[in-house]
Amino acid sequence: MANQPIDTLRDGSIRAAIWKNEGEKGPFFSVTLTRTFQDEAGNYQDSTSFSGTQLLRVSRLAGRAYDRVGELVAAMREEPR
């Protein structure tokens, strides 16, 4: 099974996927920002480019993702080892 994000935040067609990764110093989180659209054939595709009118929404979604990663880090620190 493919690796899945541990959380996904959305604002319309824009998505912030939060990933948990393992590194030499332990787990860490990363975020990918994508925009979903339908191509001419009607198939759904993802893009990492955004129009100027979408940038404020991307910025706000990135802020929400930042807050969510902070929550995940805090919860991870509270877990027994």
C-alpha cells in the first residue's frame, strides 16, 4: 500500500497533505500543497502551481497546516516512549 498522508486540509480545490517521515533524528512532518483540476478529458489531475488569485488561499491553508503540524508534534512528545 502506498504511503498516505496522516492528515489532509482543504480549501476548495487546494489541498495541504501532511506527511509523517522518519529521519536519523526521529520522526518529522512535511507538507505538500497541491491544486486539483479536471483536464480536457475530464480526468482529475494535481498541480503544484497556483494562480495569483489563489495565493491568499494557499497562504491561509499553509498557516492552518503549520498549526496542525504543531499539534501533531506536541501530541508526539506526549506519547510514552
